[in-house]
Amino acid sequence: MNERIRKLREQSLSAKPSISLERARLLTSFYADGQADGTSTPVARAMALSHILSHKEICINDGELIVGERGPSPKATPTYPEICIHSEEDFTILNSREKITFNVGEADRQVQRDEFIPFWTGRSMREKIFASMSDVWIAAYRAGVFTEFQEQRAPGHTVLDDKIYHKGFLDFQDEIKRSLERLDPATGSEAQAKKEQLTAMHIAADALIHYAERHAGRLDQLAVTEVNLDRRAELEAMAANCRRVPAHAPKSFWQALQYYWFVHLGVITELNTWDSFNPGRLDQHLYPFYRREIAEGTLTDQRARELLQSFWIKFNNQPAPPKVGVTAQESNTYTDFCLINLGGVKPSGENAANELTYMILDVIEEMRLLQPSSMVQISKKSPDRLLHHALKIIKTGYGQPSLFNTDAIIPEMLRQGKDLIDARNGGASGCVETGAFGKESYILTGYFNLTKVLEITLHNGVDPQTGKQIGIATGDPSEFTYFDELFAAFRLQLKHFIDIKIDGNRIIERLWAKHLPAPFLSLLIDDCIANGRDYNDGGARYNTSYIQGVGLGSVTDCLTAIKYHVFEQRTFDMNELLAALDSDFAGYETMQKQLRHQTPKYGNDDDYADDIMRRVFESYFLLIDGRPNTKGGHFRINLLPTTCHVYFGRVIGAMPDGRPAGEPLSEGISPVQGADRRGPTAVLKSAAKIDHLRTGGTLLNQKFTPQMLESDENLKKLGHLIRAYFTMDGHHIQFNVVSAETLRQAQERPDDYRDLIVRVAGYSDYFVDLGVDLQNEIIRRTEQGVG
Amino acid sequence: MTRRGIIFNIKRYAIHDGPGIRTTVFLKGCPLDCWWCHNPEGRNTDPECFGQDTGRDCLIGREVSVEAVFHEVCRDSVFYDQSGGGVTFSGGEPMMQIGFLEDVLTACRREGMHTALDTCGYAPTEDFARIAGLVDLFLYDIKLMDSDLHRKYTGVPNHLILENLHYLSGNGNRILARLPLIPEVTDTDENIAAVAEFMAQNKALREISLLPFNTLGRDKFRRFHLPDRMGTPRELSPERIERLTESFHQRGIAVGTGG
């Protein structure tokens, strides 16, 4: 990388994340001054965004080529008090906790206490949600049966398609006008609601155009005083870029990147969309600009690379907004889950990899930044060269890119009723979630603790951690004669809690639609403009609500152990087992050893355990898939944990797989940590017994020591391993390439390993920033190739 | 009546035992007694208890049917198909259980599976004749060209081994020679030159894998309370391996390492 990029990268790496109250201040004054009075909610939201973008500080960093920061400076991170309000204590914790800290100034703490907390209390979405939930929902939530994403983050999970590279925001406004003209006044209140929504979108479009013009104005000023003539010319070109985009379609590679970046800032300033918005198929979107400009001689590979590197740094400058409440004590993550997609297939179905795909892979390798995350879609049409190139980067131990199976992603979408072309233009985002880019709202609604449900089943509806009856009475398990009785009880309990979760989600969807529409995001996702409906209210072409199952490996091993030892081998009876669990195996060490080491386990290509996994999967799938949400779409499942398997483990006592109380559960669809003893092919065979095509994404983590990947020959074999998994419809696989020894050293001497990035779940993170539980778990995950 | 055999391990995702992704079946029993043996638990034909290891790990070796082994090996077919891999029989010395080996090879071949045999070559030539048509690739150890030294370090002379090598190469079998680089035993200039010269005389022997000595065997000697005759050998420097490689290259023989 050149000197400019080196400096910008260094600035990004060394900038301390901080809380910026700029957005909160502007938003509060907007509402407090009565500017929203008398307007509809969507219009007020659009005006609020306009107010923020018109008044927020413009930040242009020395030497940069793409401009715009979410806060007043790199890594200055806003709050969203209309969604959730940080308490004074939250700020203290954020400022002082060891990991994932955010600097909070003393003055800011006071303003938060004296102005923002009093103003927003009673108005925030989080309060509205908790006030609207049933007692059974609250009890299950508190027990850790499930989590709820939308209590702190906006339902923004979506990714952009190619539309902004063909159309400017003025074109979107033309579409809005046509949509307004089509409104049928005879429909009365419906037409009025659509008119308000479309008007709000129009205002939101103006807001971003104006925001770009403000950057142009500042760049003009900087150009006048710039003494370096080269830089002056750059500043003038950048000012011209900001006048061209987002108002008009971009004409150059450079403008395309700048355009996307303004759009990105618009989305993440309007709301704090979790699993963040990103450009999606970047190698596809930029390729026409690249080809044309290379041919015309207005762009060189070197310049294209430099612009991409600048673009990467912009993502890294935006840490994920920190959470509120008790969770502030957890270390969490700075990553905001932007997952750039490379490779895959074209809309015509042909292999999509091009020269830019490889250039972007090189940029990823060279930049080695936490954000954005990246992935490569491999289809059967993808050349081996693409897979091999990705593996060479993975081999360096940086945890990126992850690998996805295009030939699973497409049928997953077709099964959900999506158009083939929309599916080919889609991909995966966040951790592993399948989506039709630019056309779908696919919301993660929360994690679901499958193993906790079994614990409650084993106690006849009572949560043994609190002694409270939070489930239904499904029978005393010691009276069951057959394993199938236990499984039936588990299934009933599962249905009970899934019903609670879905009932809650339906209410929460309505709260967001009513109180916090997203007119800016609605500009970008088909067919919100054509439908005159908000993204948060079913305006998108496809509307999917996901519930993410966690602990499939753990719950499988628990059920397998009970079937094997209690009902078949009769090694011990149910009462003995329950007594052992209640005492956390104290005095039952032999039994714990048997449960751990002398029991069939998921992840070993052993049908005894894997068949039970299939039964759990079928139950979870059938209880959720296809149930309607309130946005014209459906509930679906996927299987990914992020880091929630650690929290979910903490709320569960000792379990029949031999796991002691409080330990993490298995993550994603990976086997229980250390349970897979038959090598990677056996893990993949077990994992492939899941019907991936009926999910919206599964996450499989595999750890390799570097020795396994030393030679090109071994790397090729790893490529074959992945191809074989994908032949069996596997959705995704990712690799940690480190030795346990290295990780232990990193634990002991974190200062020496601050640059060590590892795969956590659907993303990578700095190892030293992880909590000690998670660090230990990553160390424990089965190492392949030992002995 | 199906034949049964004694195996002591089945390793999946074996990536050092022939082309592609393979499953390696370790058959128990070996006629040699190499000082540097990596798998001392594979020497005796019968299942036996080793060391003080806990519970079930103690007993090494189990009796299995041809069908059971074949079934296990088939589990990874999807990976073989993708990678051009297959099954490898190793040990121990698989030729010690020739009847069982022949049956399993026949079953695998019927399935169209690529088969490899990792052998020390010390078995009756008529036994090799029985399986020569069932094996796609022989991974054939050439340790020491001096028969006296061969006897000293492995317990047997090398005449039969070299005779069988001639037989198989004359029979048109594909052979990948493998030479464990044991410091000061097999990696001497004299031995390397002799191996290279021997191979140069035989047009069917065009490739050799040099397997650098590792300490895996020593860990097992300790674990199983077996005498360690190797002591602490000097390390093989990359320069030395480079020089040994050159001896083969000069005679037109391709060299791989670690495979």
C-alpha cells in the first residue's frame, strides 16, 4: 500500500472508539423544538434525518479520497435514544470496561443525564417493546430461552443491489412522483398513508443530496487553501464527485464508491440497523466502471486498488453502536457485520468472478482490517483459481474471507418463493444469512436457545435456575418409558416457546412500523417506492423474519446421551441422571465421563447421533417455517449463534452431554467443542445431514492448524474438502487457522498479539478483545491434524 | 463366511498417503522392527493393551469384517470423487493379513475406488501377485540399500524387498518409492546415492517421497514404555534435504517431501 493509504489505515487503527452525542443532540432538539409537530410519523422521521444531516459536523480526513464519517471523526459513534437510552451507568461501563471500550467525556455524561435521559424516557422503542410483551414472553426472555434483536437495534437487515450505479437520487424522486400519481384517492386513509410515506422518502432523498453538497462545499474551501497542487486537483475532483452523486448516477469507479459511501452513511444515521447494510456484490457492481475506465485510460489498476483501500478504511472507521443495559458489561464487538460478497454467479447464471474479484481479494489481504468482513461465493461454475486464491488468504490466519455455496444459496431462496434472477443477484450477509439483495427485508429477530428448552423439559416446565414454572407441564421425565415420550415432551415445550416468540415478534413488527419507519432505507429497497410502503412495514418485495436456532450440537448430544444411556443401555436411570445434573456432576464424575466419552456424538458421521439432530432440526423447522409475519412475509429459520452460545450456556445448568453448568453451548451447526473426533470429513458429513436448503443460512466453523495448510498440495485438498461439502448442499464454512499454543500465548501476553484476528462465528474479531470465556472456547474447538 | 482382520485405526481426511483426500486403514502386524517405528502399536498382529492409558484407549486393535471396513471407507466417497482420492491400506504391514487385505481391496475395486497400499515390501512374492491387480498405487518403502544395515535397523535383510519391487515394476504397477530420512541411518550420502542409483536402473521407479524423521514415534515409545533406540538424532537441515533431493534429480527422479 502507498504512503497515503498507510497513514489513513494507521489513523483508523489507532483512533479510539468514542461515544458521540452529536446525533442525539440534533435529534432531541428537532423533536423538542416542535419541528415534528403536526406532521405524520414518516415525514417527521425524514425531517429528523434531514435535520441531522444538515447540521452534523463535516469530517474530511487528511489525504482521503472518499469522504464522510458517521460521527464528527473516525470511530466517533452515535447513540439512538429513540430506540434505546444509555443510562449514566452504561456510559461509565463503556468508558471503563477492559474490552470494546468507548470513550465518553464527562460533559457528555452530564448532558445525557440532565437532558437526553429525561427527554427520551417513555418515548424509546425499547420501553414500548417491553411494555407490550406478555408475562410469559418476559419470563422466557429473562430465563434466556430467546433474545430479541429489535429491543436495541433497528430491523434493518438488508443489503444493496446494483440500483445506485444506474440511478441517482433524483431518479428515485421521479419514481416517487410516479408512485404518488398512481395513488387512488378512493382508497382514502390507505392513499393518505402512502402519500405520507412517499413524501417522507422524497425528503430523505433531498437530505442525502444536501449532505453531499455540504461535503462539496467544504472540499472547495480546502482546495482553495491547499498548496500541494496534486492534492488540490484531488480535492476539486472530490468536490465534483460530491456534486454528481448521490443526485445523479455515477460516471466513474471513484464516484461509484463515493456514492455507495454516502448511501451507507444515510442508512446507518437514520437508524442503527444491525447486521449492517453493505454494498453486497461489490465486484459485480464496480466491474462495468472498471472495464470502461481501464479501456478509456482514465483509471489504472493502481488507482482502482487505492480507491478500494480507501473504501475499506471508511468501513473500519465505523464501530458498531454499543448496547445498553446489563449487556453493556459484556465485551460484545466493534464489528457491524458488513459482509462484502465476491464471486458467485451472474444474473444469467454464468460464473461471475472477474479481474476485480481478485483485486478485491488482494485488497482484503493487504488491508487486514476488522471491517468490512468479506466472503467468497463458490458455485460449481467458479474456477478453482478463485477458491485457491481465497484459501491462500484464509491460510494467513486472518479469518477472512469466509466461503459460501452459491448452489445452496439460490435454491434456499427459490424454496422461499423468490424469483430466480433475484436469487442469483443475492447472497449472504451479516453472519451467514441468505437474502435477495436490494429487494428483501430479512430480519433477524433473535436467537433461540434449543438446549434451554430441553433443560426445561427435563424439569417438567420449570426452569431449574430459578425454580419458576415458565414452560408447560409436559410430564415428569422419570415416568417416561420410551425415548419418544421424552422427545414428544421436548417438541411440545419447543412449540410453546416458539409460539411465545412469534407472538412477541408480531407485536414488535407493528411497533416499528408505527413508530420508527425508515423512509431513507425505503428508497433503496424494491418495491418500497412502488408500493408506497415503508421498509419496516412490508414495503419490500420479500419480507422474511428469521429466528436463529442456537445449540443444535449441544441439544443433539444431550438427547442422544439420554436415549443411549437411560433408555437403551440402561447405564443409569432418569432419576440418577437428573440428580447428577442438579448437583452439577459433583459426586457423579464417572457418569460425567461416560456421558462425555462413551456416548455417540454429533459431528462424527455417526447416524445414531445425527438422526437425533435431524429430528430436532425437523421439529424446529416445522414449528417456524412458513408462519406468517405481519409484513406479508413469513417466519423462517437459520442456524447461527454469533456469540450468543456463550450467553445461552451461562443460563443453563449441567446437561446430559456431560457439559457442566454455565459452559458455552455448541456454536452454529458445529459439533460440541471437542466432541468431533473423526476429522473434518466426518464433521462435514454430519453437518450435511442438515437440510441446508430449507434454512436461510447455517454456520460451520472449522479450525485448522497452519501445518495442515503448509503446502500448495494440502491447500488444494482443503479446496476439495470444501467443494465436497458444497456438493452435499452445505451453506457455509469458515476457518480459523491458528495453533492452540499461539492462542494461549495471546491470552498470556495480549499486548504482543493485539493484531491477531480470529474467526468467532459469522465474523472475525481481535482475539484479545474477546471475553475470556470465548477465548477459551476458541482454544478448545477441536484442532484438526493433531497426532 | 466373510474373512475378518485386525485393524488398529481408520483415519479419515488422510492427506499424506497418496493422491487426493483419502481414508487410511491401519492393519495390525508387521514383520519388521524399525528403530524409528512411528506405529509401534501396529507391530503385533493381535489386539493388545498398551501403557497406562485410561479405559478403552488401552486396548489397541480390533477384529473387523471386510464389510465393516468397506462400509467405513465408503463414508467419504464424496470426498474421494471430488479430490481424486480413495483408500490407502497401511499399518503395520498390510501384507501380513493377505487374505483379509485381498478381500477388502476387491470390494473397494468393485466400487471403482482408487486404492493405495503402503508397504515395506517384506512379504512372499506370490502374495504380491495376488493383490497386484487390485492396487492402483504402491507406496513402497526403500530404507537401506546395504542389506546388513537393513538387518541391523529393521530386523530383516532387504533382498526380498528389492525382489518384490522388481516384480511389481515389471508387472506394470504404479509405484511411489518412499524413503524415511532417518538421521545418520538412512540419510547418509552412501545410502542416498545407492537408492538413487538403484532407482535409476529401473525405468518404472520415477518418483520418490522423502519423509523427514519426526518424533511422533518417540512420544509413543514413552507412552507405551518401549525402549527408545533412536536417542536424540540431529535435526535434518533444509539445506541437507535440498542436497539429498538433488541426488535424485540428477538421475531424473522426481522428489516430494512429507507426502
